[in-house]
Amino acid sequence: MISKYFKGRVYVFFEAMKYFDNYDEAIFLTGDGDYYWLFGYLLEKDKKIKLLAHTKNTAQELKQLFGGAFTDISRLKELLQFLEQ
């Protein structure tokens, strides 16, 4: 039996590639290092990708890959409040 967790990851990979030509920008909410190769490929192909995740639960290689395009989700409320002002 395939776990729901595994199915979910495969679905994200599949959808990201299936609709590759239909988007220039995307936001992903995950810190799972299993997405490293997908994100690396998308960035290499000039997709504008933002990553939202909890810093302490995000794979180090993703933090390095995204650099400034990584946002700690725990700061999201603070960032949104700033935008409202």
C-alpha cells in the first residue's frame, strides 16, 4: 500500500511538470528536501519560485537553494500586517 504522504509528493511533482508551460511563478509550502531536484529544475528553467515553510523544519539544502526566496511561514502574519499598513 502506498502511503498518502508519498502520493501527495508524487502529485506535486506531477502537477508542477504537467502545467510547466502554463505558469511563470509558483509558491510552494513545504520544507521537505525531497523536492530539492524539482525546485532546482524549475529555478534552472527560470521559473520564479517562492518557498514558504517553518525554518526549523526546512531542509538545509532548500534554504541554500532558495536563499532570499525562502520565507519562514511563522513570519507570514507579520509580513501581511506590514502590507496592510
